[in-house]
Amino acid sequence: MTKEPFNEMRDGGGAVRDLYRGVQDWLDQTPADVMALKREETELLYRKSGITFAVYGEGGGTERIIPFDVIPRLISAREWELMARGLDQRVKALNMFLCDVYGEQRALDEGIIDPSLVLLNDAYEPQMQGLQVPGGVYTHVAGIDLVRVGPDEFYVLEDNVRTPSGVSYMLENREMVMRLFPDLFRSYAVRPVDHYPEELLSTLVSVAPPAAQGDVTTIVLTPGRYNSAYYEHSFLADEMGVDLVEGQDLFVADNIVYMRTTQGPKRVDVIYRRIDDPYIDPLAFNPRSALGVPGIMTAYRAGNIVLANAVGAGIADDKSVYTYVPDLIRFYLSEEPILNNVPTYRCSEPDDLAYTLDNLKDLVVKEVHGSGGYGMLVGPAATKDEIATYAERLRADPDRFIAQPTLALSTVPTFVESGVAPRHVDLRPFILVGSETKIVPGGLTRVALEEGSLVVNSSQGGGTKDTWVLNE
Amino acid sequence: MLSRTADNLFWMSRYMERAESLARLLEVGHRLSIMPASADGTEWASTLAIAGCQDAFDREYETVGAQNVIEFIGIRNDNPYSIPSCLENARSNGRAVRVSLTTAMWQSLNSTWLELHSRRHSAESGAGILDYLDWVKDRSTQFVGATTSTMLRNDAYFFVMMGMLLERADNTARLLDVKYHVLLPDHEDVGGTLDFYQWSALLRAVTANRAYHNLYRGALQPWRIAEMLILRAEVPRSLLSCLVGLTEYLERLSDMYGERKECLRMAKALHADLAYQPAEDVFQRGLHEFLTDFIQRNNRLGRQIQRDYLA
């Protein structure tokens, strides 16, 4: 795929598209020094409020802010409507798949997906087999990464149905732009995003366990302040008005989960947990985990609490299962997928592996179980040595990898050293599933700040933008 | 509220208060060491004693002197008793419970922490030390201001205030105990010039020099200073004043929770012992014995609060 990337601001002839005309006027009218000042102000504001994330592998206590680009990314009402329908459909199918995997396993029996791929997968959780979760909801919060390659061409790059993060940036970036550029904001009819925490809370409460008595007690469970997304955990707890707890604050007695409070133990019903499965219960999983709560899995299996997202949900966003999602949509919903997958080569299959090895310099190769851009190869940007080293890893354990063509991700205008220039972006909208499905119009736009770079991950030097979904 | 949240709030303000106390302490040391005829070393040894880090200091340094002590307590961040460590701990406790802080409080803690590095750096150059200590005191004052003017008067607030008051009582008691012994001359030679400087420096350490003149109008008398810092409820850093606050917040907490705990009884007992104690009794028993006893009881009170609410 070597065609020119789709430029969201300008058409093929370089003329500004209607959607971006207001942005262009604003860029033309705002003096460069004012813009520079505003951008400095942004950085200062983010630091001051401590909106930071930790970078793994840089030693303890490293706090960075994710670079924020002040030029908003625009999405028209029509484009959003298409995306939202596709997201709703996809997440519905993913939940049905999870319900099925941990229930009847129809998709496996009927050969839609290879049973060994599911049942022998590390992300499959045997302890969930046969457990009925309220509302049949396994992924209450999903973040689906979309990329755009043409006017109406959107692909799903990956599904995140375990503990997707980044929603706090969606909200903080909006705050920031409204504060810095009220005139620009006013000139567009931008749909609001700031009700996300309310929607999240009502989603969580809507799937409370039947055993919950009286008011539903909902909490956010965090690994603690050294986690890279701690800011987001505390932000969401704060905005929802619920307690932010760590494993040590909870205990289980008679299969009921309690939190330790200054007024004694208090019963907990719904846990929005941002701790990964292996660490959530040292009795059930990793015995050395100090982050989790001993016995919480038995309380969960007894139906006394709801965990969001459900344990074992990861089987649905495993990158080897990803390639089957379009088939799963057809199987469960009898509908054609609205959003397509990026064409993907499964390195576990000999033909695909051979193709991948021959074309490494043109492909993006990812670890099936990896996340956050760690351990991936971007062929066109890699040196010969890097490619050779990666090829060895690939040959040694092909099942662990998938490969995709380097997509021409769409570009949007971004501030860089030399002024305003197009940079590649993706989009992560957040889908909430409870008794109904809700999608707040917007998402996290991630931007690769280096020229030509396609890697948007914040851990790899990517930045973020405010995303404006417009009214008609 | 979560016990751990309460614990973090309690320690956040304790550490902030401790940073401020250390800054005041170093300021006094600095002031005394530039006095004419200052006996080199004694001020700094007592500074270490008050800060409770004599042993840790001795493991790292050969001689007790201005530069070493200032570096150890004021600048270094690998010494758990230092100002940078306290500010760091205050912030990290605060960060753990951001949800319970107001924006103003968090921003105060966080900007202190962000500025700390450059401030420490300029203090290291020597002459900057007094500016640096002023800055630490300013930041603490600003934090308390942000707290009292923006925080809801609920249990979270009570825990913040209790941490501060418990720490403050401990600091005043230590300061008085150590300095009183260093300063009280062998012969009854009170009133000399050197003496005056020293006592006034001690009052400055607790920002009570103006208060003294306001309350007593006259020459600085060691026993009056002790009486003031122990028994006068009007003086914000006096032991009695701290206990008045502690008792009040524990009462309000008990009312709010509808349950009275052991720590309230202990606080009231300690409060009563101070409030109804004639100054002469303190001196008759021996000031040192009195203060040692107080420090122990204050510590026990802290541990009981911990047991009753924070664990």
C-alpha cells in the first residue's frame, strides 16, 4: 500500500476542505508569537496539574507529560455516524464472542474460529468458564483503535477490551482547547464529551450484581501511584465521585468484598478495575502479586461483585483473534462488518510467515500479546540490522507475531518545529457497554510527531490532540 | 472514607509541617552561628539532635559544622530526615489521594515539588541558603492557606489538620527541650548580650518573638519563653494550642462518625494536663522530664489515631 496518505485538511489539489476552513482562518489570523505563547502555557498547565504518565524502562519515578498539539482534529457528523455504527456493531460482537467462549462455545463448535487458538491462548481464562456475568457484559469499557486511509475508509487497527486507557486525555484536552482558544471553539458546533464520567458510572451501576443491597457501591481499583495511568485512575474516580482504592484497601470475608474505611468495613458491589487479570487475586493467579485482593475471584464467582472489565476479556482483543472479528460479526449478528480490519498476516501460518519474512521492510510486525507499541517492528523505518534481528525473533517463535502492511494513516495539521505540517494520526473512541451501549462523541486522537512516523503510541514519542465531533 | 486515604492525608500534612520546621531550625542555626563569640559546633549539634538525625549524620560526616549540617538536612534528598525528602513525601502522599485534595492544594504541593530541584541547586551555591529556607516556609504557609481556604470541613480536613498539629507539637517540644538545655547557662547569667541573641533566635524559630513582646512586654526570660511555648493557648505553635486543635478535630470526627474512640480520650487527657498545669509545676518537675513525657504521650496519641482510624 504505497498510495499517498489521506490528508484530512486538504484535498488532492492542496485546497482546504470545507470542514477545516475555520481552522485555516484561525491559523492565518493568529500571530506566530501568540501561538508560541499559548503552546508554552499548555505545557505549563499540564505539568502544574500533574497530568503525567510514567514511562517504563526509564527507571523509577520518571514522569513525563504526553506532548499535546493544540490544533484540534475534526470529524464531521456524517463520518462520526458511520464510525459509531461500526463501533457499536463491533463491540456488540466482541461481547457476544466472550459470552460464547465462556459459555456454549458455539463459534468454536461451528468452526468459525479454531478452538485451539482460543482455548490454548494465554488470554483465555479457564476460571471464567461457565460463569454468568450480569447482562452478559464482559467488556464494559472498550477502546477501539481506528485509522483512516480515505474519505470514508476507516480500518480497525486493534481492539482494546481489557483496561483501555487514554480517556482522561480526551477530557483534559478538551478543557485545554476550550480554555486556550475559546473563539475557535465557538466557531464550530462541537459535541460535548465531558459527560463521559457520568456515563461510565451509570454503565457500571447498570450491571451491578443482583446481590447488591440498597445503593450500589462502585469503586475504581488501581495498581497505585507508580502505574503509568495512575493519573487517569484518580481522575475518573474523582469525576465519578467514587473511592479510588488499591488492593490493600480491600479484603474478602465470606465471599463478600469490603473496603477498609475510617468507619469500619464497607461492602463493595462494582469494581472498575485497572489492574490486569494476572495481578488481581494472588490466590487465583500470580501468587506473588501484591497489587491484588486475595479471594476476590471467589467473591466474583459467587456473584457478589462485578468486575469491569470481566476477567478473561483479553481473549477478544488478542491480536491473533483480531483477524477473525469480521467473521464473528457475521456469525453472531448476521450483518456485514461496517468497519474493516487492516489486512493481516498470521505468522502462525507458513504461507503468511514466508510472505512476512520476505517483505519485512514494508510491513509492521507486532507481538500477538503485546501492547502499547512495545516490541513492534515498523519495517520502512527500521535499519537493516534491526530487521535482521527481528527476523530471527520471528523465525524462533512465529506464533507470537502478526504482520500488517504499513498503512498510509491519514494526516492532520500539527505544530512542529518548522511550523504547521501534516502528521499521521489514529483515533481511539471509547465504547461503554452496560444495560445499553453508549459512545461519547469523540475519542483520543494520537499523533506521530515526527515527520513520516507512523507510530502514535505515547510510550514511543507520540502526542495527542483534541478530537471534535461536529453537529450537522 | 478509605483508611488509607485518611492515612495519606494525615502524613501529607505532617511531612509538609516537618519540612517547615526543619527550615526554621536551620535558619536559627545559621543565625546563631554568625553571632559574635558563637561556640562553633554546639548550635549545629543541637540542630541535629532536634531533627533526630544525629546518628545518621555521624555515619556520613566527620565534623559537625554549618556546611555539613545545612547540606545534610537542607539539601540532600537521600537523607530521609531532610527538607527535600519531606517535600517529596508530602507530595507523594498527596498524589496518592489526589481525589481527596482540592485543586489548589494539589497545585501547591506539585509546584513546590517541581520547583524544588532548581531551588536546591541555587541554595547549594552558599549565599542562597536563606532564600531557599524562606522559600520552604513560604510554600508550607501557602499550602496551609490553600488547605484552610478551599477544603470542605469534613473528615478529610480533620485528618489533614491533625497531622499538621501533631507534628507541630512534636517539633515545638523538641526545639524547646534541646535549646533550653544548650542555652540555659550554668551560672545564673541571664540577660547578657549573647544570651539575648540566642533566646530571640529560638523565638524566631517558632515565629513567636513578636508574640512574646506582646504577651510579656519585657526582657526575654527563659522561664517565660518556656511557659509561652508550652502553656499559652494564644500562641499557635505552643503545645497547648496544638492540643486544643487536636481535641477539637477529634471531637468533630467523633460527632460525625457517631462513635468515640480511645484516641479522643487520650487527646483530652493530654489537653487537660496542659491546660490546668501551673507553670511552676512544670519547672518543679523539671522541664526536661516534662517535655520528654509530653513527646512520648504525643507520639502515643499519634499511634492511637493511626490504630483507631488509619489502619
